[in-house]
Amino acid sequence: MRLFAAVLPPQDVIAELAPVVAALRRLPGSDGLRWTGLPGWHFTLAFYGEVDEEVVPELSLRLERAARRTEPFALAVRGGGQFGHGRALWAGARGDLDALRLLADRAEAAARKAGVPMGEHRRYKPHLTVARSREAFDAQPYVEALDAFAGRTWTVSELCLVRSRLPKSGVPGEQPRYETVARQPLGAAG
């Protein structure tokens, strides 16, 4: 199964960002982008790819330990940016980014210890992907609009293990489906 570890923003935080993204979707050229549906908005901590089902219990146990060792922390969706000359458009994060990076490192380490091949380690860049493009495009107007966004701060209190199911129908605009497989509370109470 295709898995990743993530922080999922609360619904009211998603609701704050939604009108900004809706306005972006009305900009010229936006129809050439693949927009992420609201149910898919998340901060990926570690992407695991295809994981054998027999590894999932060990991965879940190690993620539980990682979550327990990380205290809840403040986070907000703020600003935005792009990767790959406009190939990915994202909303950024503000708050206790050191705690978010530590949780991402722990989620990656948990996978390695569970036997999930992770490839080379990259420095974590917190982001919530709102759109993708197969080709480079001028993302500047989109990034400028996202830069002005400042959502409310919330307390991150759990690490989620999420399964993604990629579209198979070939229908244009079909979105991946996401299913939270496990929720691990942060901190000693978890």
C-alpha cells in the first residue's frame, strides 16, 4: 500500500485557505494545473511509497514511539512558494517549525527502522501542496497571492499514517483518495 506520514490541518484551517485557493483557480492559465482537492491538503512528514502490508504494524509501532517523544506544538498555514519552476505550488507553514522538522525526521527514522527503504535524506521543507503541473509555468502570481495568506495557529496534537490511492480511471481531474490508517497522539500522554 502507498503510505506517508503527515500532519493534517483541522477543518477550520482548511476552510480559511479554501477561498484563497479558489481565487487562484480563477487566474489565467490555472486550468492547466492539477489542483489538489481539499481532502488531500496535508503537511507530508515522510513519504514511504509502496509498503508491504506485513511491514505496516512495525511501522505503526515505530511511528507511535516517534509521536510519543514529540510534544504538541503550534503551527499555522502561512505564505506559499513553488518547487521545480512551478511544477508544484504550495502553501507554507509558520509556528514551531523546529518541532515540525523533528517530527518529520522521526517519521523518516521510524520507517528506516521498520525496514522501509527511504533513499537519501533531504532537509525537510514544510509545505501543503495545492497544485501541480507537468510542465514548468510562471507561478509568480500564484505565489504572490499565497504569500499574503495567514491562517490561524492551531496545536498539532497527532501524527497520521495516511494511505493514498492514485486515480486509475483515467478521467481528467480525478483526485487521489486519502485514508488515515492510524493516528498517533503526540507527547507523553499519547
